Amino acid sequence: MARCHSCGNDYARSFEVTKAGRSYTFDCFECAIHVLAPECAHCGVKILGHGVEADREMFCCSHCARHSGVRGSVDHVQQSPPA
């Protein structure tokens, strides 16, 4: 059994994640996300997908990037069907 890096739980089905050469042990994905996922530079939410990277900062979406001064970032915009 191995102890979770986040919560300290000693769990038989723990797993290991290596990021940037450093190894971490977790008992669930929730704990792994809590420790390893980047946070949005604008709103602080944990980024689980690709997010938006600009000026060496990570944002959860283009909305947050724009509110932080990033120009030209757009989220998916639904277009009207052709006539």
C-alpha cells in the first residue's frame, strides 16, 4: 500500500504519476487533480483540459484570458448555417 500525496490515505489501489521528473502517489484522480492541475490565472478554477496559454499564464477559457488582457483569444463560436 502507498500513502496519497494529497490526503495521506494509505490505499491498496493507489497509483503513481510522474510530472516534470517528480513522482507523486495518489489514491484517486480527485487528489491528483487537486495537486497537479494548473489553476486559471484569472478565476482560479483547476484546468482539466487544454485551457488557454498566453504570456506564460494559463487560463481555463478565452473569456478569462480576455479579462486578463489577452487579445485575440476566442472560444468556440457557433455560426449561423449558410442560407
